[in-house]
Amino acid sequence: MRLSPTYMLAEQVEDQGITGEALVDTTFKFFDQNYQALKRRKYAPTTPHRFDLPYLKTIRLELNKVRETYREYGNINMPYQKWLVGGSHAANLLNEANHLHVKLLSKYVKDRSKTRQRPPRITSHSLAIEENPFMFPDSLYVQIPLYAPDNEIIKSIKELLFEHRDKSINKETTSPAKFSGKRINLNALRKKLHLLHCKSHYPDEPLWELALKAGLSKRYLDLDLANKKRGKSFTQSDIDILNIIASRALANAQYICENAVRGTFPSIQKVITPNYDWKVLKKRVLKAWPKLES
């Protein structure tokens, strides 16, 4: 979220109280920096007249989504501990109304004398439920056999949540942020976000070198290691391929950021992606993580 220029715009609009014509002008100038990219993604009008009302309406609606997120999370341009302790936003997001307190306790102790134990299947009597009205009135303390299959544990926990949660407080989701609901490879997601941090940390370095820093391709990491041992370097063909890999991954990482500030994570759905000023973003990130190393 810190790496999203749109979140920076929402912060500016909310903190400065920009409204009316000034809001329209600020929003238009912000997104118009990346007009050609917006045009390719069919967000901008195809006519030469840029002040197209449907286009202006679209970008205002997109900004409104981000402004709602900003009102929930506030100024995140600070170290997490400072945001957590000093701001009211953290208190609102992390209060008991937004989360179910479910504490998982181990019921079974490993018996080392039996080398081949069949994992016990979770049944209704193997999940012990204890309600503690003193610490958290709306909490469940669940004892789980750790050797049970993961799918059985997850299935049983979901059934307990649906059975015992307070539906008047907790709706379909208990998280203040919505998740995309689509499967995304965690390792690939980490590499893409790492690349985004690398780009903001080293804005002037070539993309193919950033691809190596972020570890996007194991094949080319191994090839780079082999080349260094032999005193060789990448061919132009290798560099071109790395540039393509990095360009695609960087675009997806930007989509992930822009969807995150709209309340959905992780998602690579195409949304309006503004111009990224990497040097400005570097300063912003270093405010939150002064000792960050990519």
C-alpha cells in the first residue's frame, strides 16, 4: 500500500480537504500523467478530447475506493509500531468487532515411542470447545490434534466458526480487508513484490538486473552464477528475456498494489495504474523502514 501512488493521492485529498472543482482538477492531472497507458487499457476515452465525462467519472470512482481505504488505515507512511500505538485507525481495525478471537491449543503430545502413528481423524468429540466469558466473551478456545490432516483441521474450524460466531457483528468476512478469493502462488507473489521494492530502492538500475536481485528466475540465477565462475556475462538475448520477465512481473506487482489500496489483496486484476515516480516512492518507503535493504 505504501508503494501505491494512488494511496498518496488519497492521502493528499483527505488531509488537505480538497473538494469540488479542485478535486476534479487534481484527480485529472494525477491520472492524465499516464494517459496513453490508460488508453491502451480502455480506461481513457479513445477520442482526442480528454475531458470526457465518462472517463472523469471512472477515475473519480476509482479514487473514491482508495479514499475509503485511507479512511480505514490512515497515514501508513510511518513505522508499523508507531502506526499501531499512536493512531486511532489501528484501534478501529484491530478491535474485537472486526475479528473473532480463536486460539488454537494443542491437545495431543507426540508419542516418540510409536514411530508409525496413523494421523487421528477429527471427529465431533476430538475438538474440545471451551468458552471463556472473562477474557473475550465472543471467543472460542479450540484444541486441535496436530497430527490430523490439514484439510480436516481447516474444515472443522470453518464449521465451528459458522456455528458459533455472532452473525449480527460478523458478516461474510471477519477481516477489515477483502481477499481476492483466487489462488496466487505465494512464492511468485513474494518475488513480484520484492521486484517492486527493488525498483523503488534502485530506480536507475536496468530491469534485467533488478530481475536477478528479486530472484524472478531460478534458471537465470543459476546461469548468472555459472557465468561469474567462467568469467562470462549474459548475452543480449538473455538480457532481453530477463527484461521481458521483469516488465511483466513489475506490471503485475503494480496491479497488486493498486488493488490492495482498493481493499482487495492479492489480485492482479487490471485497474487504473498511475505513473510511478520511483524516487518519490523510495523516500516514502524509507520513512517507514529506514534500514530497509532490498
